[in-house]
Amino acid sequence: MYTERFDKRNFNELRPMEAETGIVPNAKGSARFRIGNTEAVAAVYGPEEVKPRHIEKADRAVILCKYDMLPFSVPDRAKPGMDRRDIEISQVITNALNRAIILEEMPRAMINIRVYITQADAGTRCASLTAASMACADAGLPMRDLVAAVAAGKIGDSVCLDLTKEEEDFHEGEGATDVPIAFLPSKNEIVLLQLDGRVSKEDLKKIVEIGKEGAMKIYELEKKALKRRFSNESKS
Ligand code: UDP
């Protein structure tokens, strides 16, 4: 049984969040997104010449995305270099952004995206996607929508929003199921859905619903951060 959350949050409550854009002066666009003790910093370069040349597409841009957990982001120092998990997360971020960015408007170009995790307490792929999509908007790339992403899941008998690492590691009874989800909110489109654990069809529906409600709050915060940035820019 998991009747009260370790950090006393309601089951449908997100951790405290912060979002800001334009934080890396030498990138075309950048953003930072923090949710609880998980923080992602994203920087976007391009549209630029495609390298290596053989991945160039005549009718659209290609996205090259790298996710990296900094060594000091977790209690047991993360190993430098890309492991299988980093490659998988880079790929799922790319897949989601392929739906968000209007690549056809930038043929023969490359969009280079770097995401660094400065602190990790679960939900880093979702925080990365949220930060990366804000950075793309900050770079002025043509987009169908921002991506708003959050993990939801089930711990014991309770459907939960925005799991911490301590919750992901819950081992009593049925244990924990973690479902990272990303939306294009204004299109009502899911661009990432993964599942780690076991869950019934009915519970998966509840998890997606609670995830969607959380993502809408993240979406509002993203839009606020971008508005703040562009209104400051127009003043200077
Ligand atoms: N983690 C860690 N060391 C690692 C990889 C992951 O401590 O080398 C922790 C980190 O807190 C991460 C969590 O495990 O956020 C869950 O990782 P998972 O692969 O499920 O992806 P995430 O939830 O971060 O998207």
C-alpha cells in the first residue's frame, strides 16, 4: 500500500517547477527546466549545414540530439560518455521533436540539440524534452507546438503524477510502474509514451489522463517563460 507520498504531495501534484529561456548566450536558443530535484539545460544550434553530409535530407531538416547526464547529477557519479540509456533517451527525444518542429520548412539543414542533466531525481527524459522544446522555440524554429512532458505511473495501488527516484524504486506489493508521456497539448497528440513496469489497460488510461493534466500545467509554464523572454527582448 502507498497511501501517502514520501514527499507528502497529492497523488496528482507536480513537484515545484522553474522554467527560463535564453540562458546560453552562444546558442541560437536555450532553456532550463527544473521539476523538483531534476533539472535539464538544453541548447539548440542551427538550422546549419548538415554534417555528416550523407544524413542530409533534400526535403526537410534533420535533428541531431544528444542527452547527457553530467557526472555530478546523481549520487553515484554518472560515467562520462554515452551509454545505451543515453542513446535511447536521445532517440526518444528526437522522435518527439520530429513531430513538434516543422522540418519541411528547413530542407537540407541540421538542427543540433544538446541536453544536459545537472540534477537527476527521475523524470529526466521528460524534463529534457520540455527544456529542448522551449529551446527550439527560443531559437525561433518553426513549430507545430511546444512539447510538454511528465512521467506518471502507479505505486502500489495509487496512480501518481511526476514520480521521484525514491518512488520509482518502491518495491512493496505490486511495486512501481513508470510511464513517461509527452504531448503536443494544442494538437492533443502524444509524441512519447514509454512504460517501465506492469499495468492494466484501465490503469494505463488513468495514468495517461493524470499525465495530461500535469502536462497542461507544464505547458502554461513553458509559454510564460517564452513570453517573459520575448517581452524582455522587445524592451531592450
Ligand atoms: N539514474 C541514476 N544513474 C544512472 C541513470 C539513472 O541515478 O546512471 C537515476 C536518475 O535519478 C534518473 C532515474 O534513475 O532520473 C530514472 O532513470 P530512467 O532511466 O528511468 O529515466 P528518467 O526517469 O530519468 O527519464
